[in-house]
Amino acid sequence: MDIELLKSNLEISLNKGQQEQFSNFIKLFDIYNAHTNLISKNDAANLFAKHIYDSLCINIFIQKYAINSNSKILDIGTGGGFPSLPIAIAFPELQIYPIDSIAKKIGFIELVQKELRLENIYPICKRVEDLENKYKSSFDIVTSRAVAPLNTLLEYSIPYLKTGGYFVAYKSKTADIEIESSQNALKILNSKLVEKISYTLPLDENYTRELIIIRKEKETPTIYPRKQGQAKKTPL
């Protein structure tokens, strides 16, 4: 865990308590991942650079857009807790709602929540299409990383944003292609591409990533997201 990289590159300063939380998170992750496939073994060897550092690159967006420190974030398809867990540790005032339909992955998040005493994280085990209506238009930010193509993700995410809220999609070299394929979805869901933010992971090879920033312009039609996997089967 390279604390200095986070400070110099991402302007994230961690106190001793947070540094200890990250250290314990990595230990818990290694133990859990050995018997439950949260990420591949190859990726586990680069846990900090490919997953923790990548997750925390959201701070580039947070600072640029002057996001309130107590904002409410829904993390769709959180998997092993990325970006939700690193964000929850580094930004304890943010309220993080990680959602995933796979119980063993939410089980890991609940374990980390308990062991690290994270009071700002609220795991949900279900498909995002099955979230109760009370969650619609209730989040300041929605995030998603390595889950689905952008046109599908838009239907999953935009309905749960407040008007004026932001969807932050973590993407790589397919970003431009996915944006081009998402024009219809953006229009139907009353949302707008704001910008792409490029950044590089601290790896030996050139590993460029993108944050795709999308703003919800006005309320989404109430039929979205569609149920029973329709967003994946027939994207907008």
C-alpha cells in the first residue's frame, strides 16, 4: 500500500487510523480471496494499483466537481468491494451503498464493515433492477466499475440519481466506443455526458483508465430500470 502515491498523485491524505484500516482490509481480502473468487489471482498480485488506487481515482472527480463530503453514493455491481470499500475508508463522511446480487461478495463487504468498524457503508444484496422505489432519485452519485457496457449501466444507474446528480463509470480503452453506443440511452434517460477524465495506474506498463462523467438533467421515466435483465438483453 503506497500511501505516498495516494498523497502525491491523488491528493488523498490518510490518518493513522485509515492507514491501519487499509492494511487490515488487504489482509482480509487476501484471506477471503484465497477461498472465494473475488478477483483473479493475477489481479490480486496488483491489488493496490489495479483495484485500490483505481477506486480512489474518484477523488479527481470529487475535487473537480466540489462534491459535498456527506454525499450519498450507490455503487452498482460492487463485486469484491471496488470502488465502494476504498472510498468508504478514505472518505468516512460519504455514505456508501454497495449493491451486488452475489451473496458471497456482499458477505465479504459485511465482514470488512464489521472488522474495520466502517459506519458509512450499507451493503445491499440484490439486483439493482429490484431495488425498492424509495431508492429512486435519492443518490447524489452512482458509481460502477467493470460491470457492463455503458448503455446498460445507464439504465441501471440514472433512475437512482437525484436530478443534477452524477454517474461515474470507471472504464478503459473501450470508453469512446461505449459512449458512441450510448447516445440513445442518454437521451431516453434524460442524462448528458459531461466529460471523460483520463488517469494512469501506477503500473510498469502504460495502463490508462477513464472516468466517464454523466449528469442527470431531469427526472427519468418511471418504467426504468426495466425488470428481469431487460437492460442487459435489449440495451436502450
